[in-house]
Amino acid sequence: MGASSPESGFFPTPLRCPLREYNGKNLKPGTVLAMLRIPVHALRGLLVAIIVFAGHGITRAGDLKVGAATADITPPPGMPMWGYAARHDAPAVGVRDRLQARCVVLDDGSTKFAIVSLDLGRPPTRNSMARIRERLAPLSLNHIWLVASHTHHGPVLELDDLPDPQNPYNRILENTLVDLIKKCTQNLMPARLGVAARETGLNRNRHSKRPDTPVDKTLTVVRVESTTGKPVATLVNFAAHPTMLDSKLLEYSADWPGEMARRIEQQTSAPCLFLQGCSGDLTANPPRKGTPADFGESLADETLALWKTVTWEPSIGPLRAARAEMQFRCALDIGNPLVRLALGRAFFPKLVDHYEAEYRTGVRPELSAGLLSDRIGIVGFSGEMFSGHALSLRRRARMDHLIICGLCNDYQQYFPTIEAMSEGGYGSTLPVAVSEPGAGEKLTDRALIELYRLRGKLP
């Protein structure tokens, strides 16, 4: 698009600027517009054009390219196990099943998104996220969603010196993820994308005893394939804790999300990314045996049935995203010696050192919001959001499809709803819910604002 001229039709009349001849008194917007002889509707169109082109470049919607790949992220034995306080710092002694990172990169010609699923209990730490973003910046790829499945049989990521201070697992993980995302950007191909969603009975609220307890039952499936019809990736967004394996098992495992992904990959021959939802108060509700394999198979079957019914998007993009870091008062004084002693017994002292440093200036979660199109949004929160937050956001966002991810880009523990905090119980109280009351609602409101801003519906 070239520069507009008075004859091009962008401006309805020739421009002139008599303002320098005006005495400056009683200058009103309407007077200015009249003097410039630009109708209001034309000025509004000009502003919209400036904002869109300045923010996103000149991209034709629908020119989508996608790359996908998988990498093994299984740590060596000896790492402390993440997820159950009863283990303290018990190390992993083996591998039940390998842990995987699965990545999809979306590119509309001017903006790139990287969405990565991780068979881990939590995403990389704040410092790791900063290093990953810095290394991806030369690729013009700073919109990323690193989403942990929340398996309770992964390694602790809060400590930077394990298992070898000279070659810690966290640095290995960072290198692997950067290489994986780069690989996806090198294998981009023209693609199309379809979405389908339905409610299931495969999860339940593990926290509330009320008859009107909230449950986000939404199963959202995104199918990505090349323009020639070859499957590229499947994205599955669902909310339920992966805690079907015994806490006494000291072996790495992806739990039921790993079983689900493997079954779908066998059927589609493409990576399957599990994107954990707002599962702070939700757990699996298996229809058959309560084993990871059986539940993973049940969710895979529902996913594959939806996969066949997707509605293809006529166009994708321009891709748009926003990221915000928020700060809340920490309700726990981890610097207090008595508090440290109690936490050290519940977890282990080195982990408490990390929490004290992390929350010294407050709890600092971030949210990442993006649009694949005006119909499809994606939001990531860096903590365990309760299902009430997801239900509220889905209702208020007014979008056809909204992928909502918890445990995304760092981890700031639980964010219960105000109602859940009033009930008490695990996940809604100290020491795992450390933010001030209402923090989850404020995060949800901010995500809602960003979604509307990205659609041009808020200034």
C-alpha cells in the first residue's frame, strides 16, 4: 500500500491547513475538523488504518504458515520430584514414561506465535522465561505460551543447580525449548486451522462441596493441517489435575495427558499438544478405571470425535497478542523464621529459599492474551486458576472459541475465586494460595480487557 494522495480516494477532499491563521481562541475539535474539511467518518477510518498497520504490518488475512515438532525433555534420574509435599526432596529413581515438549509455531507473515505443551508440573521459572524470550527475539518471536500439563511426576524446576551445578537441568531445558521453537520456524508450511468444542463429563470439582459448584467442562480441539490435507498438529484444551499416579512412585511420568497425546498421535501422525486449563479446583472424572491409560484413552476418543467435526476458519490473522505482568500482595511472610521452619518441614529448605526470593516484592503473575482470528482467542495465566475464573472469562469475552491455559509462562501457585477462598480447603488457603483475595478476579478482568483491546473494541 503506497502513500495516500488527495486524488487517491482515501481523503474525500483536498487538504488544507488554515490553523496557523487561527487566533487560538475557542478552538474545538469540531472546528478543527471543519477547517481541515475531513469528515469524522474519514478521520475514524484513518485512525483505524494507522493503528492496524503500525501494530501489525500489512498482512493479508488467511496467509497462515505453521510448523510443528516434538522434543524429549526427560531429566536424568536424581532430580527432586515436583508435585507432592509428602515426598519432600525425594529424588526420581527412574522413568515410567518419557516427558515430551510439543510445539506449534503460527506465522501470518508479520507476527509469530509459539505454543508449547510441556510434560512438566510447572512451566519454566521467571528467569528461565526471560532467557528464552531473549534468545528468541532475533526471530521476531516474542509471543509464546509455554504450558505445563501439571503432571505431579516431573522434576522440580525452582532450583538452578540440579542435578549438576555446572550443567543444571534448567539450562538444558531452556536450550531444548529454544532449539525446538527454532526448528518449527524452519519447517513452516501453508496451513489451515479448524476448531470445535463441546462440554464433557470427564472432570469434576475436587474443592467445593456446594451443589452449585463450578466446573469448566469445555473441551476445545484445534486441528491444524497443511493445505494439502496432511495433519500438522492437534491442540487439546481441557482442565483437570493429572494426579492419577501414586505419590510414592518416584519415576518420571506424563500421567494421563501423556497417554492421551500418544493415542491421538497414533491416529493422526502429528504432534498433540495438551494445554492445561484452569484446573486449580478440578480433577479427572474417569468413566472407567481410574488409571492414566484408561482416562487418557477416554479423553483421546472424545478429542478425535471432535477433531472430525471442526469448522475450518475461512481466514486466520492478523495474529495479535498482548502480555502483562501484575503484582499482588503476598499473604505469607516467608522471611519469618517460624514460617520458614514450617514450610521447610512441609516442602524442603532449598525450595523455601526460592519462594522467599520470588515473593519478596509480592506475587507477580503474568498473563498472555492473543487472537488467532476475531473468533478464536487464547489466554495464558502463570498459576493454577480456579474453574470459576474460566467460566467468567468465557462468558464475558463473547468469542466463539477461547483457549484458556493455566500453568503458562512461570508459576505463581493457586489463584482461587473469592467464593472458594470463603469456603477454605486446599488450593484456596495458605501455603499454596499466597496472593491477596481477589487476585484471580483481577487477572481475569485484565485478560478480558486485553481480548477486547486486541479486537479493537476498547481504546
